[in-house]
Amino acid sequence: MRYVKRWTILMPVLFILACSSPEPPPPAKTVFDPLKQQLDRARDVQKTVDENSEKLRKAADAQERGDTPP
């Protein structure tokens, strides 16, 4: 009877370990991937525009105060 209990616990554990993969599968491509790529590009462009406008704003403020530009 002791062996039956051990085998009852051991078999599902071995089955789970044998069926699991060491690496997760790569994400599947969806129909929304091109849209996500466009959104990512748009966010990058907006980030660049924001950085440039911040630089220009700082330069204009410095020039207004009479400081040397950064």
C-alpha cells in the first residue's frame, strides 16, 4: 500500500517535469504587430521631438536671461 501512495504522487510529478520545456515559447505574431510597431515608432519620434523642444526652451530661457547657452 505504501508503494501505491508513492507512485500516485510520483507519476504526476514526473509527467509534469517531462512535459515542461526549459524555455518559454516565443510570442506568436498577431494581426496587431504592425500597428504596435507604428505606435512604437511614433512614441520614439515624439520622444525625440520633446527632447529637442526642451533643449530649445532651455536655450531660449538662457538667452533671455543673458546667460551663455548650455
